Amino acid sequence: MFFAIHNLIAHYQKAEVLKGISLELVEGQVIAILGANGAGKTTTLKVISGLKRPTAGEVWFCGQRIEGKSPGGIVKLGISQVPEGRKIFPQMSVMENLLMGAYLRRGEEVNRDVEHIYEYFPILKQRQGQLGGSLSGGEQQMLAIGRALMSKPKLLLMDEPTLGLSPIIVQQIAQIIRDINQEGVSIILVEQNAHLALRLAHWGYVLELGSIVAQGSSQELGESEYVKRAYLGG
């Protein structure tokens, strides 16, 4: 088993945010988690990445349970997150931001990986000496993705990677997500742009008020009358 969540429950104080959700990810694939604000999507990613302790349930990755491990321990196992809102280090340069993504690694391989990130995002190479806070929104998103990739993840968690970006940049980010996946990185994609998410994903889950109310292949969800009405404007 590559990755799975079983009966995951999470609370914020007395409010139950996740109500026993279960999902699976086949290695090498992309799954999308769809849902409105407040559905529990970001909380799901926070539990996976160690930023939030669940009340109950299990998270499995590469044959071991990982719920409750520290965020650093999760990264060391091979899971990295691109957080909602980018959350780059604004007073650090582009290069320094990328190196922060490799803080658990050492050696020449790190430098080679920086160059690989620049192949994905040539604009970052041009901006490598600039402060992260001086970049445009789209460039900051590229930097956040690049920083996450610097940890050499097997599983990449992406929380609203196209939020607030122009249509042209959205398409660029979408192509990068495809390229990352084609290089063998599995991806859990949280995305309010349901059309885009279903184009990128192999399988999808619909989360509402902390419960999974629908799941299926991207084609199946795209053809679902419920999903069309609720998320695709159909």
C-alpha cells in the first residue's frame, strides 16, 4: 500500500472537522480532493503532513502508520507540502527559499536539484538573487512548488496551487503538475477549480462538511450530475 487514510477524525476544539474519512492513492497517480471552503480539505492535508494531530483514524504511507509524527519526520519519509497561500520566506532570496526545502539534505546533489527546479521554472533562475517577497503571485507559487520539490518527495501535497492566479499562469502551473507527476511523483491535489482538478487527476474525492460524499475516476466525477451542479457549473 502506497498511501491511504482510514476513518480519519479531526477536531478543532469541540468542532468535528473530519468525520471519519477514508481515501487511497495509487503510487504514481494524482488524486483530487474537491469541496467548498470549510469542507475539511486543508485539515486533511495538515493531518497528513504532521501539522495537525487527528482525534482518531490512521494514515498509512509506504507500509507504515504516520499519523502523529512530526512535520520534519514526515518530510524525511518522503512527503512534502505546497501550502495554501504559498508561505514562502519573503525576506530570503529565491535561492535561499529553495535551499530551505532541502534542509534535511546535503551535498552536490542539492545543487543539481536546484538546477532541475530552474528547468521547471526558468523565471526563478533569472530571479534567484531577488527576495521572495518581491516576486509576483505566480512566481511565488512557482517558488513554493520548487521549494517543496527540493526535499525529493515521493508524495506531494498541493493546497490550492492556482488560487488567485491569472488564467495564463494557471495553465503554466497545470502543465508543471503534469510534468512532476510524469517524473514519478504522486500528488494529492486540493483545488477549488474543479474543471482543472479533474483534468489533472486520475481519481477524485468530494468532501463536504468533513465527510466524503462522492468518489470515482475523473471521468466518472466529471459526468456525475451532482458534481456538475455543485462544482462544475452544469
